Amino acid sequence: MTNVKLPDRRRFLHLAAGATALPFAPHIARAQAFPARPVRIIVGYAPGGLTDIIARLMGQWLSERLGQQVIVENRPGAGSNIGTEVVARAAPDGYTLLLVAPANAINTTLYEKLNYDFLRDIVPIASIARFGNVMEVSPTVPVKSVAEFIAYAKANPGKINFASSGAGSTIHMSAELFKMMAGVNMVHVPYRGAAPAITDLLAGQVQVMFDNIATSIQHIREGKLRPLAVTTAEPSELLPGLPVVANYLPGYEASGWYGVGAPKGVAVEIIDKLNHEITAALADPKIKVRFAELGVTVLAGSPADFGKLLVDETEKWGKVVKFAGIQPD
């Protein structure tokens, strides 16, 4: 067991930049032959969710481009830590990959002890997508804007319940960041997934939720939930005209993202090959349309770009976890 601490930013970025190191012949030969057998993408969640859908889209694309089957393997449990540990302990040969999600950055600080060090043991390959949340309230809450909500929350400290899909989820962390920046006192009510949380929000049992846009949009369109703002830096095309939370809390930004990682030690040439193919997928019009339907936007970049995102997100959410004193479920 290893004690998990906030990463040394310079150390990690130096390692990510190591992808520019000069290759040598055995690595080149290995990369040229890769893949010679099926590749696994490990997903730390059960089948059917957005993370799983994104992984299967990428898996199908890579199967066609690489000429080998790319299998999505779901290994849910412990807030995605079980699946992450499988990859961290796998052979660094490119045949076991991780669908990296926000929980990986959040869990680094949320869990006191893990059997791996995420930023040390998983190397970044490519970012894939970014998605936002929507701050929404039950129609029973007498507010129509973020400014009105903040005033209402300050007038009713400790009386507003906010729902989440579980401690440490992006839904939870979006609300905690809001609490921290707005200086309001709300009570966290965690659920085992977003569906039961939304059920109670619709019934007025909880008052507010920072849910994934794609999950809540139908309820919003039907007028069953009242959206106040989106959590991303830019407005959402799915909710035209809705402002961003940062209009009321400058500097606020909370979004989820997906990418692909591999066990440390994977040859740079294999990382580059996978990054090239994933980047090609993200430029494909059919992938872009499917992403739009899922409420996510393309987030392409180099391995170093993705590595910087992981460091930044780990530091950002680590501060929120400590400020709020969040504990895992």
C-alpha cells in the first residue's frame, strides 16, 4: 500500500515530456508490430453509462484502424479504483489500456491509501472528450437564476439539500466547488447513481443538482426541472441561451473529460501510434455527430497535453476535497 499525495507537478510534466526522448531499435520494432493480438480497454464502471459508451466508440474505431480486436472490459468498483489498479499492474506492452475519467484525478486525494499512484503508474496517451454539467433545481425552489439561488441559499443556510450520484463524482465535486466559491452552506445527499438522485429531485425531496447535461436534458425540455446555468467555461449547444456559472462566480469551471492511458513503461512509439489513431477518430464527422448526441465535445491533443490536464485536474479537485473534508462512500 502506498500513501497518496498531491503530485509533484514538475516531476510529472517532465515524465510526460519524456515522450520526446530518442527511441532505440527494439522499441521501434515493437511499435511497428503493434498490435499483434487483441487489445483491452479497461473501464472502471458498469456497462451502459457514458464512460462505457465512449470506450466502445473508441474501441470500435481502433479495431478497424489497427486490424486487431479492441475489447472493452468493465471492471467496476471502489469508485473506479479496481479497474485502474488492473491497468497499473498490467504489462507495459500497450495491450491493456485504461479509459481515464475524472474519478482518477479526484480519487488521488479522496482516498487516503491506494495500491497505485495514478500520475506515476498510468501514462497519458490521448484525451478524447469533455462534457459539462447543468446546475438545476426542482420547480419547488423559488429561484430562476444563479444569483437568486445564492441569495436564497445564504438566507437558508443548511436547509438546501443537493443530490449527487455518489461522493467524489463529478456531480458531487461540481456542487462542492460551487459551495466553496459562493460561500453557501448546502447539505450533500449522495445516491447510488444519478437515476435515483434525479427521481428525488423531480419529487422535490432534494432541491438542487449539478447533473450531467445529457442525463437531465429531457427533464429540462419537458419543464420538469429548472436549469440555472452550465458548469463549463463555454455555453452548451444542448441548452442554448443558458448562461455559465462563471458569469456569477468568476473563475468557476467544472467539467468532466475522458481519455486513454496505459501502464508506465509503454514504448513511446506505441503511445504515439495510439494517439495518432485516436486523434484521427476525433476528426471523423460521424464520431463528432455521435459525441454531440451524447452531449460531449471533442477534446483532442498530444500525450503531453493530456498529461498536463491530469495534473491540473488532480490539483484542482484535491483542493476541493480537502476544503470540504470529503470522504469516500
